[in-house]
Amino acid sequence: MSEPKNRSSRQDGDPPLPEQPPSGRQPYADHRKDRQQKKKKERVRWVVTAFLLSFLITAVISLLTGEISEMKNVALSFVILVFFILLGVVFDVIGLAVATADASPFHSMASRRLKSGKRAVWLINNSPKVSSFCNDIIGDICGVVCGATGSVIAAQLFVGAGAFWLTLSLTSLIAALIIGLKAVGKHIALENSEKIVLAVAKVLCGFRK
């Protein structure tokens, strides 16, 4: 009988064997390292984006409110103040609702190819960025604008003796009003998080159309 051929033996004309991956868990470790680096780059990119957004939005809003305040129209200044108070409260509610909402019902909607469900899933999957935009960027900017507008209103209303204390009382009242409304808004957001997220998703779908 002839001897069996040795499969491990190679001749000179054979093509080279492909390089074998290193043993152990090295490919998994490299993949995990790449994911960590990608997440780190995304965080840095979001920090830069948030900084630029905050700067631009604050500059534009401050310019507009400054132009309006120079008109010395107290009624219009009050309208601006109420608008930014409500805007800050609404975005605070949205940010908290997105951060606490359950994604399960929206996955079911997305599986039925409902655009609002897909958008809601996107909001919840990106809840850190959405909450940061709503609470930190828009909320803080509205707080700054409300304080500046309150000072302008006080300067228009109170002149002479006691103006300092009246201005202090007005600005303190505005701050307390904002905090109280946000406290109520947080309760609403926790009780109706899924409904709020769905409403925001529908609005975003409408804008996208």
C-alpha cells in the first residue's frame, strides 16, 4: 500500500496560505477598543456642537431681545418674558420625558412602519443628546434671557428711591415662577412620558415633511 500524503506538507508551487488571526480574544478586544474610541469621538463632537449651538442661539436671542427692549415697550417686554418662561418649561418637560420614556411601544409602532414610531425610537435612543439640548442648551438660555428681560422691565418700571429692592423683588419672583413651573412640568413629564415623546415625534415628522 502507498503511504498517505501528508496534508501539512507544501510544495514550492503552492500558493501562500492566508495569515491566520492571532489566537485568543484579540479581535474582540480590538473591536471593543474601536467602539470606545468611536464613542469618545462622538462625545467630543457633541460637546463642540453644543458649545457652538449655545453661543449662536444666545447671541441671536440676546440681539433680538436687546433691540426690542430699546423700544421701551413694557407690554412687549412682558410678552417676551412669558414666552421664554413657557419655552424653557416646555423643553424641560420634553427632555425629561425622552430620558424616562419606555421604548417598547414605539418599537411596535416602528415595526408597523409608522414614521412617528421610528422617530420616537430615535429620540429615546439618543436621549442623552436630546435631554442635553432641551434641558441644558434651550433651558439655560431661556433662563438667562428671562433674567435679562426681567432686569430690563424693572429698569423701565422702577426709577428713583427703592428701585434696587423693587428690581430685586421682581427678578426673584421671575426665578421662583420658573422653578415652580418646571417642578410642575417634571411631574407631568414623568406621568406622561410616552405621550409626550409621541407628540414630539409627530411634530418632528411634520417638520421633516
